[in-house]
Amino acid sequence: MSNGTISGQWVECGKLLPPDGQVVMTKIDDANGCRNEQELKRSGRLWFLPDDSMYVYYTPTHGMTRSA
């Protein structure tokens, strides 16, 4: 798993993580379907709401940068 820039398309977080502190669109997409689509930002192994008010109790499977 590497850290880097995710751009314009869904990328598996297991293959490429967004840089710490960058707000990205995230989702869980697995055998149970697509859910929990929302903007989050990563800090280490935790994922936080964009305003840092709390972290989420799951790890997204996919991420994508916001459109400019």
C-alpha cells in the first residue's frame, strides 16, 4: 500500500491511500454493495469528518479526490 494522489476515479484504499489531511470522497464497496459515501480525511490509520469533529468507526474501501 502506498500513499499518493488519487484523482478523478475510485481507487482501492488497499492499493493507494490519499495523503494525510487531504479531504477525499470515500465509500465502502464490497459484496454487500456500495454504502457510506461521504467526504473524509485520513490521519494515520483513522478517517475523520472534514471538520475533525469525529472519526468514523470503519475503514473506507475506496477513495477519490473531490472535483475542483
